[in-house]
Amino acid sequence: MKYYIGVDIGTTSTKAVLYDQDANVINKFQQGYRLYRDQDGMAEQDPEEIVQAVLQMIHDAAGLTNEEDNQLTSVSFSCANQSLILLDQDHHPISRVMTWADTRARRQAEALKQSSKAKTIYEKTGTPIHPMSPLIKLMWLKEIKPDLIKQASFYADIKSYLFWRLFGQFRIDVSIASCTGLMNLETQNWDPDILAMLHVSVDQLPEIVDSIDQAVGLSPVMAGLMGVDAEVPFVYGAFDGALSNLGVGAIQQDTVAITIGTSAAVRVICDHPVIDPHQRLFCYSVNRHLWVIGGPINNGGDVFQWAVEELIEDQIQAKYDVANRLIDQVPAGAHGLLFHPFLGGERAPIWEANARGSFVGLNPLHTRADMLRAVMEGICFNIATVFDAVQTMVGKPKRITATGGFANSKVWRQMLADVLDCPVNVPKSFESGCLGAVVMAMQSLGELSNLADVTSMVGQVEAYLPDEAVAALYERYLLVFKQVEEQLLPTYAALVELQEDQK
């Protein structure tokens, strides 16, 4: 029997899933690690903690393949994008990992956004100007930590550093590279003009390879630590968002993938780059021949968690069940109450790190049930603004495939279908990032000729169809949601200043 391991290197944990040759999940393993938030805006990881977690998870998964007649065919990777590590001349880290969630470069992002270079950089790279971007992180480091920059010989993301540790090869897949703000989408090479602006040489960056490329020849030490044969191919894979699309079968332009976990994202895969003239969306490579267009959203399930914790009494058991029952009793529109869910700033579509949340339309008749429903609707309305931008660029989809923690709530699933006025399919079981990585490995090994074949691996889905009357009502609410959002945008910086003054 052939087996495959898909590894997902996330922000707070690494997961390894073992699949058989029919893409059935045999077992899965997960190990957490700390996200360091020692100061305002910081979101860093310890690179050694991540390397050790990856080694251990592969070891645990590979242990199930050691029986006679079982063959571990490959190990492949999904990984959070937009991380940055500084390395010395021996490729040893001299910094922690700055993650996508690190927002300390807000001022540098705003300055670049207001400059004449912003539009050109976005059009070249497909990466919105935002503190998440390694481009902006490098600008911040050069200004705030120049001595650290002087010590740096190389710049890496967590996966290229991991592959250096495993194989002594300094390489980065084209998908992760395209998320840095440093890669030219057209040439799929590091952009010389952007590197010159940063005073970074191409020799300081990893070599860009295809997502289906392999590394072979583990060191004996690393092979022993993981319990795998040294000649097992390790496939580079791609960033987690692109592979989540693959893992739920959203491989065609008529299918949009939406993820609502702690944060959220809307993505669609195309066979050509698509650049949004309004700079609302990203455009990143999946591999050398496919691109993913969409928007990452800061505020998803974490905002609903905040609302439940604040609005449901502490002594009540099963708070989320109570919240869902309350929401289900309130009509669509929450009696005219809107909620903008920007508790953690926002990325797509407004790209405003200073954005803050708000209830709009409160009156004395509103209840906590109304407020809970408004919060859930607000998260969906915010997703709808990104969904609308995607539709504008690539056309209306036939279906949406949705995954994430929100899928545990049937109320939320139906609400998403109604707000987006589009059928929503929810896979009954999914490990989309890891499955997407395994699908890439199968293609790399010549076992899968077409990535679209993944649709047969996804399994059963539950379908939710929009209610026409509710969808028409939500269309009116969404219009007001967007109007209020536009009017509040100029106030956010002042609000943040007031909040900072009160700390």
C-alpha cells in the first residue's frame, strides 16, 4: 500500500496527515507552539520550535507506514505565507520568524501606500501594500533595526529555512515566493527593481522552484529523527491558501473557496494572473501555470468568539449552542442592526490596519440576540465585500465550497449562502491544506495528470441553497454596510490614537 504525508505548517501549530493511495485519511497528528506577542503588533515564532514540531509530526505519521508492504511515497508541504527570518552567513537564524500577523510595519506600509511606487509594486507583484508583506517587514527592519539587517546574509521564510535544515538547499516554492511582494508575477523571478529599492541582492534570497519540485537526499541524522528513508521525495508544495483550494476541489474558475476559521479568506484559481485595478485583492502563484486570486480577512471566528464570550453569561454551559439558538430566533437583518467586525484591523478589501469594529443602528429595542445575529451577519457581509470584488474580476461563480470552524453551525452555513446569494457546499470532513499538498505530490510523482482530478477525492458535501427572499433583503443591507464602511474609514486612525492614549 502506498502512503503519503501532507504537512501543514501553521501560525500556532503544525499538522501532519497520513493518507493512503485513495486519499483516505489514515491518521493525523498536531503539535502546537507559541506565538510570541511581546509588544504591540508583534506576532513571531521561534524557528527551532517549528522545525522540531515538523520533525516530530512526520515521525509520528511515518511510524504507521513501517509495516511490511507499506511504502511512504512522499512528504509534501502546505505552509502559512508571508513569514520572514533573517539568517547569518551559515544560514543560522539571527531573528525569530515574523509571521503574516505581525503588524509593526503599519507606518511603513502607510508611507509606501501614499507614494508613487505603490501602484507599480502591486501591479508587478500582486501583493497588496500591508504590514503582512515581507517587503514591508524588510522596510521596517531597515528603519527600526539597522544593526540586525547588517548582520543578515540571507532572508528566508519558514519553509525555505526548514528545507535548508533538511537538505542543505536554499530554495523557495514559487507560490510562497509570490506572496512576499518581491517576486515579479510575469517573470516569476525576484524583481530587480524592488530588490534595488530595498538594497537586497538576489543572492540573499532562496532560489525559486516550482511547487511540484522535489528535494531528495535527507541527511542521515534528519532521516533518523523522522523515521523515514533518506530517499523519500519531499515535495515543496505551496502556501496554505492555494492548497486549501486544491484540497476542497475548488480548482476551476467557476468555484470559489471560502474559509472561515479564526480569520477568513475568499479565493478562486485562474489560469492567468488577474490584477485588481482597485488593489483590493491579492494575486499569487499556485504553481508555474496557475494563480489564485482573492482576499485574506482578519476578522472571522475570533470575532464571533468575542461576541459570545461578552454577550452570553459565564455560568451558561455550551455557550455556542445557546448563541446559535438565539441567533436562529432573530429574523434576517437583526431588526436593522449592522456590525462592522474590524476588531483586529482589516486586510481585504480595505487594507486598513487601523480599522475598528462598530455596531450601527442600535436602538432601545435591540437585544443581545439581535447583537449576536448582527455580529454573525457582519462577518458574512465583510466576506461578501471580498466575494463581490472577486466576482468583478473573474465572473460570478456557480458554487462556493466553504470550510473552517464556522461549518459546525448550520445557522452560519445558511446565512453565508443567503448573504452571497450563491449555493454553498460544505465538505463533511476535510483537511484541505494537507490534502492539497498530497495532491501536488501525486502530480510531482506523475501519479496525477490533472489537478482537477482532486474533485473525486473530496468526498461527500452538504449543500445549502440561498433563500431568494432573504438574499434580496441581505442585498439591501450589504449596500448600507458598504456605505457605512466607506464613511467610517477616515475616522479609524484617530480612534486608534485615542485608544493608544488610554493604555
